[in-house]
Amino acid sequence: MSQAIHILSRQSTSLSEEAYSRIRSMIITLELVPGSLISESDLMATLGFGRTPIREALRSLANEKLVEVYPRRGMFVSSVDVQNLSALSEVRAVLEIKAAELAAERSTPADHVITKALIAEIKGIKGNVDMATLIGLDQRIHHHIYQCTHNEFLASALDNYYAHALRIWFLALDRVAGLAEAIIEHRALLEAIASSDSKAAGKAMRDHIEGFEASIRKSL
């Protein structure tokens, strides 16, 4: 009996995590419109999950400030405030630079395999690559760097800040020029991490964050 309960518990957790991942992606890409009312039944129909995984996912997203909860009014997708760009950049300038330095210092042989594969992907960018592919690559690069710190608290915090920055990016996406160039910039960062050069990794990350903010400000 206890084993069956344990299996059901793991299945429920897995469904909640999958629901969380998919709803989070919908919020980040603005598929769920900022400021809009969230309908649990609509999400259940769209994603094919039961009410419990959806509710658990929304609770986690509320903790990340991607969902806002108002008693007696309901749940809403958090608004995207461009004024938050400076505050986000301030935080990322401290934490992401530290993360890049730690990634260079702490990367394991297994981490290096992924780092080199990402560098190869960047080298392979040619011609008109679609936006979804580029943004997906950017997300994988940042997530990998966070994981290479081997500090789960830092990685979790940075994933959250990155998600909020990415929402602003999506808001300005049709006006942002040089998206491919911005992704290609990551090559220097990843090569520094692969070479265990923490100083170069920190500098490359600083240049990237400052360039990101400048590009968004110019677009908006």
C-alpha cells in the first residue's frame, strides 16, 4: 500500500513539474498575455493536465512572481514592466558574473562536454536562423552556466531573474536587431569557461549583460 502511494506521489510530482515547465514557457514567451486572467479550466484543456498539477504549477509560478494572486479576484499573469530592466540588470550583473566565474572554476569533465557542444552549435549558426531556435539556444546556454556553478541556490535564483529578463526581451523582440550576433557573443564566454579562465568568463558575462540592456533600451 505504501509503495503504491509513493508511486502515485512521484507521478503527481512529475505531472506538476511538467505543467510548471509548460505554463512557465507560455508566460515567458507572452503566449499567456501579461495582465490576463488565468483560467485553470482553459489550461487543463490546452495542456491536458488535471486540476491538481495545474494548481501546484501556478503556486510555484506565483512564488517566482510570474503569476499574481488576488483573493476573490483570481490569478493573473504578471505584467511586464520595462522599468524593471535596470533593477534586473543590476542583480544579474552581480550574480551572473559570479556564476560565470564559478562555472569556470567548478565545471566537471561532464560539464565540459556540454560546454563544447554548445560552442559547436554557436559556430554552426549561419544565415537566417529562426528566432525560436536562437532563443532556445540562449536559454540552454544560460541554464548550463548556472548548473556549472554546482550551487543550486544560485542556479535557482538566476533561472528566475533570467525568466523575467527574457519576458522583456520577448516584448521587444520584433524591434531587436542583431539577435544572432547576441547569441554568438556567448562563444567567448563558453570558451573561457571551457578553459577554466574565471577572469575572462566574468568579463565576457559582464559585456553580455550590459549589451543586452543597451539593446533592449534602444529597441524600446
